[in-house]
Amino acid sequence: MPLAAYTPRHIPEALSGLFTLALDLRWSWQHGSDDLWRAIDAEIWDATRNAWLVLNSVSGEWLDSLAENDTFKVLYERQLEDYHRFTHAQTWYSDDCKGELDKTVAFFCMEYGLTESLPLYSGGLGVLAGDYLKAASDLGVPVVAVGLLYQQGYFRQNINAEGQQLEFYPYNDPTMLPVAPLTDQDKQWVRVVIPFAGRSVRLRAWRAQVGRCELLLLDSNDPRNEPGDRGITSELYSSNPEKRLQQEIVLGIGGWRLLRKLGIEPAVCHINEGHSALAFLERALSWQSDHGTDFETARMATRATNLFTTHTSVAAGFDHFSPSLIRLYLDPWMNGNGFTMDQLMSLGSSSGGHSLRASDDASLNMAQLALNLCGRINGVSHIHQQVTKALLQPYFPRWPAADIPAEYVTNGVHTPSWDSPEADEVWTKACGQDRWRRPMEIMTPMADIPDTDLWSMRRSQRSRLVRYLRQRLSSQHCEHARGNNPSAACGLLLDNETLTLGFARRFTDYKRPDLLLKDQTRLLALLNNRDKPLQIVLAGKAHPQDHRGKELIKHWKEFSYLPDAEGKVVFIEDYDLGVAAQLIQGVDVWLNCPRHPWEACGTSGMKVLVNGGLNLSQYDGWWAEAWSEDVGWAIRPDANFEALSRSNEHDHSDAMELYNLLENEVVPAFYEVNGDGRPEGWIKRIRASMNGLTARYSANRMIREYVESFYLPMVKNGNLRTPDTAAAMAGEYQELATQWSRLRFSSFEVNESDGMQTYTVDAYLDGLSERRITVELVADASEYGPREVREMTMKHQLEGSGHGFMYECTVAARPHGHFTPRLRVRDERLNLPLENASVLWLK
């Protein structure tokens, strides 16, 4: 439901609804209210896109005059009516779901990229979280998100004349951000307290309304806290491990306590990356306290409805904390709830999940902690699922990577946040205004849109981008650039009719932003082709501690100063959501070229789809699922996970392939026009991309997939784990753990006939019921066939043994040694092997 009016200043009673409108971030993607905010103060609105700042910056006299202005009142009343319709409309969730999630989905993330006027994000993870919330609002899915309100957020960027990145950290004045203090029924500010060594840390709570969803933000900058504690939420992704741990405690433990204080008991807890793993632990301990059980019962009861989404592609991306830091900051909290260091480290230690003594020095791995407390885990693309299985295999030491229980939901983008005015007009004509609030039912929405409209849309978008780039470059003091031609540096050589290539993302080595610079002679030839020129716009930040990333920025800046490149290659400073929106709406081709398979998903390329932009990308992440020759271009489309190399061995060949694609396919296709001056082949690709990919890679599809394939089945499973059932299951598996070491195989035999093999094996179960055990025959993929996992049939009990059984299975013949039997747990109530990794292989 929308925020209750928060009124930090006086405004005329006739305009009191402005408070509600300004505090709902729906204006960041629903642009019907733009004229309203521009009418209040056009300069502030155009500069900041912050409706709350607009409302709180103008004088009372001006608001009084607006209250008497008939033209303004029409604008105002129209927006109030639209907002009322929005808040009372039926949604996909209300119509198609049965209310199983009405207790809400709690979503935890370290960053949220909702709008440039709420700078609580650094990159893709945060933008994905923001798009997730917006799409959940569109579809009516009840989500309450939890995050941190940073005093500085991520840094702001400037590039000096030498091409060096400079970082600045302006203060985020919370009173000027589109958030409100979270207050209770007595209008008192809601606060949460966390015990630290020798003191308590007080956390203030803020609320941002995101359409139908809420984002709750914790802030440690309470004047009663010690100075160091006030700085816990100072900046995003501190390189100091102590501050990182403090932030993850605030987010996970503080966030769950905040939900409890508000009386929210979520149906599902979904964490976006392992930073929030402590939320799972606090949830289990809260359940344990409520029901008077032991911890294992609480873990069994709660984990079924915990979902862990990871975006990490390298093991080093998982957060690790030393035992000394863990003891320092978590001892007071553990002492308060009877939890112990041994219990904590058994769930998340880098030693593989075994209990640690005080003298052990293995670190606490937050991803492993999340694994041991969740009911399901997913990556964010099909390739990333395979990467995730490989990354997690050390945590399942006796399981092949193929059996690691990592699933995937390919990310999507919130299309209404990224479409241009020109694209919005075309899409509205094609399939109506509510197209992104429901599943897209029109399979080929662009079928009836003529080529003239599509090409007019693209030309208008490119022209608007060129105007924006000139304004932006001028504000970057281009006249002081270290080049030969100030006019070129200010963007005056950029051309409305030239093929425009865009590259914008975090500058770091694995994303290979310098791939286009491997052969500068060929690149300069592309830029300076008289009849078929190319122009390039770049943007992106390097993490302050990423010196290699900073070198890559400098490399591009130095290239852009060359006489033959100047004015044709431009770098836009201080990349944020506002810059991203302008670029993805205007560029013709979006370039993404990370090392395979390091790109978990790569959602930036999805943002151009709705605008008719085309992708030229590495065959990785989402593009490996989406690419075909009729929608764009792929670098090394034969890449596969099994043949991957994490080194730079493909850098040169990938660069050569990139040049070949540009020279022989991309550039010629753009300039090959018909008698009317339109590139028919290019427009055909635009139409195919918009038809086939836009809805498929939208956050609308992503949210529905999470609801239908994860949240609802998880809630159904969780409802079965009542306190009594959870206690019985926990006791069952504690007993099984004591017996497992006594299970064994013997007498493994094979008989072959007519191209078939019959395998028999004897298994001794030490008193365990055969109904709790599955015996399987396993063969890895080889030239003799794909991987096989076949359940063996229990034929009879062994004579003279009360606990021994003979199992049998017949399969197509393979050479000796290809098939191996294994014994594992059978329990349809559990997600195996995530919830129980017990397995026994025949040696």
C-alpha cells in the first residue's frame, strides 16, 4: 500500500497529495507525471529527476500560487486519479495467484539501483534489484525489500586530462532523498538495536515506496552511536573487511529484526547474493525462540522457504571473514541467543563445513553459510548455472558437478524503465499501454509496425543521443581536454546518421573493455571510413582499488586523444542510471565482450532490446540463450562451458573476430540501404530482436518465473514443515548422520547379453529402512553415451542379514568401469543433495 503522508514542510491543503506522489518512486519509470514536476520547478526536475527534491526546494509562496493555478490543478488532479487507479487496479498476481504470498516476499540485497536520484548502487547487482522491485510492483507481487541507506553510496567519477579516474564521495542528505523515516503507530521513528562488543548499535529505518512494493533501508548514522559505528553505512562496498562484516550484520541481522518489529513474517526470504546470509540465520534463531525448539529443528523448518540467488562467477567473489573478526562482532549476538561459534563455523567455514575449534583459522564463507541455510539456490543464466555448479562443488565434496543442486532464472530488465519516448510510442501502438503489467500475449508485437516507423524511431533516438552527448561533454569541460580540437572533444563531430556503437559497464579486466583496442590500426580505419563511418560512446567506472580497471579507462582516453579518433570516440564520465538510459536508448549496437564464462548474465544488453538496438556480444550469459543470426552478432558462438578456460588465451582471437564482424557484417549491414534510403536488412534484425527478445528478457518474465517456479512451490513445501514435523525430520537426520559411516557396499557384479549389461550390488544399511535410501548406477558422459543416473531396483533382502539388500539395474552396455553404484538419501520432502549431501560410492 502507498506511504502514509510524510510532511516535513507546509504545503497548501489543496495540494497535499503531492507528498504521496513525490514519495512513490513510480515516477522514476512512469513518466506521465513528468509535466507535473516540471511545472513545479523545471530546472531542478531536469537536473535531478528527484520529485521529492523538487517538492522540498520551492518556496511556499510558489506552491500557494500553484494551488490557485487552474492549469496546474488539472495536471495535479489527473495524476492523483491515475495514482488511485494504479493502487486499486487488478494485477497478474491478484488474478492468477491464490494469495500464497500475501504474507510477503522478503528480498535482501546490499544495493538497489532504482533511480539516479537515490544513489544506493554501484552496478549490475543493484540495477537488477531495482528492476526486480519495479516489475514486482507492476505484477502486484507483494515484496518488501531490505537494504542499507548509505551516507555516500558509491563514488562519483571524474577523469582528469591525463585520463586518470578521480573519485569523489558527496554526502547523501537523507532529507533530500525520496525516502521517508519509517514511523510506528505513535509516529515514533522505528529503530533496531544490534549488540556489538561493549555497546549497542542503533539503526534508524527509512522507507522508499516503489509502486506497490516497499524498500526498507537501515542507517547507522544515529547521533547516539559511536563515531565509528555511525560510519558503518557510510559507503557501498568498502574495501575494509571489518566494515564489510559490520554492514552485512546490519543488513542481515538488523534487516530481519526490522521485519519482526513491523510484525512481518514473510512467506519467503530471498537473498540476492551472499552478503545477506545472516538474514537466514537470524530468521532461524527467531523461529527457534518463538517455538522453543533446538537450532536444527529451526533450520529444518525455515530453510525450505529461503532462496539464495548468486551472481558470482569466481570463488574469490564470495565474502570471507576471519574467525577473529567473527568473534569480535558476533559473540555478543550469539551469547544473546545461545548460538555458538562452533555452530556458526560448522555452517559456513571454509574448511568444508566441519566444526572448528577456537584455534582453527579457516574463514567464514558467507556463500557457504547461505547454502547451509537455504532450500534452493539459483544462478542468473543457463551458463551461469553451470559455472555455479562448478564453484559450489567443493562444498559437496563427493558429488559430481552435474548433481550440484543449482538452478537458474535468467535475469531480466524492467522494460518501462529503459524504453525511450519514441520506443514507448511504437510499443503502445503495437500492443497497448498495459503491455508490461501482464504477460506479453502478442507473440510478434511488431508485425504490423511498418519499416518507416521503426527506422524513424531509431533515427530520432540516435539524434537525441547526439544532443545529449554534446551537452554532457560540454559539462565535462571538454575545452580543457588534452586533445587537438576542442570542438571535437565537445562532441561536435558526432553525427546523427553515423552507426553508433555503445560500451558502458564497470571497467575491470575480465570485462575486456580494451578488446577493441587490440589492433588500433583496424579500429581507426573503421572510425575514418568516409562512406561507412563508425562512432563510439563509452562510459564506466573502475572500483577505486582496481588499478587495472583504471588503466583500461586511461587507455581508452589516450586513444580518444589521437587525431584520427578525436571526436569519434567519446567517454562520458560518472556513469549512472541516467547516463545508462540515454546510451541504451540511442546507440545502434551494444557491445559486450567479457571473457567466457565470467559474465553471469550481462543485463546491459537487454536494455537496448525495447529500443530497437542490436547486440554484438560475447557468447556468454543471457546472449548465449538469446542469440541467433537474425537478431544480432555473437563472438565465438561455439564457446561451451566444458571447453572453457579462465585465462586470457582467447583475447587475441576474440578481438580478431570482433574486428571481422564489424568490418564484414555489422557496418556493411547498417549502410546497405534501399531506394528509399532505409537499411532493410538492419530493420529486419530490429524487428526480429524486438519481437523475439524484448518480452523474453524482461523482468516481467523473470518475476513470474520466480513466483511460479520458486516462491509458490517453496511455500507449499514450507507449509508441510510444521514445528512437530520439522522436529521429527531434524531428529531423523541427526540419527542418520550417526549411522552413515557404517553403511557399505559389497559384491558388485555385471553380466552382459545382447548389448545390455545387468549390474547387481549388495548394500548393507545398518538398520536404516530401505525406503530411506536410493541406490543408483552412475556413468559420466563419454564417447559411449551421455551421462546416466539410473535408479537400481531392490530385488530382495540378503540371506542371513537383517540389514543387507541386493539391488539390480539393466543398462545399454559400456566398457568395464564406466558405471559405478552409489547410495544416497531418499526423501521427497528435501531438496537433495542441498539439504543432505550424504552419499556413499563403491570404492
